[in-house]
Amino acid sequence: MERQEAFAHAKLNLTLDVLGERSDGYHDMCMVMQSVTLRDCLSLHWGGNAPLNVKSTFRFLPGDARNLAAKAALRFWAAAGLAPEPLTIELEKHIPMCAGMAGGSSDAAAVLRALNEHYAQPLTEERLQAVAAEIGSDVPFCLLGGTALAESRGEKLTPLPHLPPCWLVLCKPGFSVSTPELFGRIGGRAKNRRRPDTAGVLTALEEGDLSGVARRLYNVFEDVLPDRHAATVREVEQTLIYHGALGAAMSGTGSTVFGIFAGKAEAQSAFNDLSARYAETFLSRPV
């Protein structure tokens, strides 16, 4: 049985702004996004009896087309004009679920890359990006990776200079946040609300100014979190700053909070503190 390996990196939102609701039900977004070394490991096994099956170390994940990894395979075969083949996708999950780090979307992007390689590149990068956008709003960025400005509903991407070398501490508290609820809350505050300094972050990236990026981290969803969650997010951010983070913010619709550190020692100190209280705490770096 032929086997193929792939990796799916988590993403963070250095900035996140919601510009408004669209006629198609999505929202126009403006985000600076960053891939990190925290990743899922995928194994694709060709052959067997079942045409498509997904197995995961998170046993509650579905194994059919409800799983974004399976959905990606089906969309790829359709776009490439290929008949589905017997394929088992094994997901070794490390990215937390419902954490604002695009774990499922990154798995889907990894499957798209792996299948395009397996079939000797039948899809151009442009066509692969179009397929990614059909699967989910974060999938195009996860396919691109690195550092990028994401606009429209997330599929319009502009590669940016890499985040300067640094250390990242990621902490997911023991709760998840309802994405539809937060979009509903943000819609009621379309006016007179704070917005991230996206232009300032772009300039800081151009200049290789890590501190300039870190002090401009901002996610508009933090302003509309339910009170029971907002206090925990603030507490994690304050812990990161106490240990020397140059800046801290929540990623996506949460609940992961991350901090940017110039040195490993400070990052390790923050990791040690938070991991004693929150099981899903990770020491990571930019990709």
C-alpha cells in the first residue's frame, strides 16, 4: 500500500478586523495571518476497499465528507477530473479543536497539496487556491502559509515579509467560543468601535520590526466576547505580558491566546506557568 506524508500548520491572526456583512452571508474581513510550527501530521494510504476514509486521533471527528480533509479530497478529484480512488487519511492531531487556529482548514490544505503532488500537479496554484476557497474561508491561507494579508472573506491573499524570528506561546483555555454568536455581536457594533492598525503592522513587517508588530496585535472579536470568557482571555494575555511578551492577542474567534517573545527564556517561563493551568499550551515559532 502506497503511503504519503503531509503536515498541516496552525495559523494565528496577528490582526483581525470585520468590515461588514456581505450579500452571500459571509463577512468582509481584513486580517494579517501567520503560520506557526504547531502542526498536525497526516498520512495518506492508497489502496484498500473503502473509496475514502478519514481516521483521527480525535476519535469524535467524522470520517466522511463532513471532515474537511475528506471534503478536500473529493473537491480535488472533481476539479482535476479524476475518479475517486481508495484512500485512507490518518490525522495525528496536535492543533486543538475550535481554537481559532484553523486546524481543520489546515488539514484540508495539506490534503490538497498532497493530492496535487501525488497526481503530478494536474492543478495550477491558482486553480488549487480556487478549490481551497470552496472548502472554507481559512483554507486558501493554510494552502499558502507564511505571513499574508487576507481580505474579502479570507481568500484574497497578499504574501507579506516574514515575521522576524521570535518565539510564540499559544494557550487555549478550556472552553470554545461560538463563531456565529461573535459575528452577531460584532454586527451590532459596526460603528464607533476600535479597529486594528493593519497599515502599521504591514509597515513593521516591511521594516523587520518585531516590537512594532507585537504592540499592534489586535482582534476585534475580543471586544465582543461573553463576559465569562473575556475575563479568562484577559488573564492569559496578562500572564504572557508578565513573563515578557512583546504583545498578546486572541486568534480567530478564539479561544486560543498567544504572545510574541523576542527570547526563548521568557517564552519558556510563560509556557511553564500557563501549562500548569491549561493543558493545551504550546511553545512554537513562526513558519
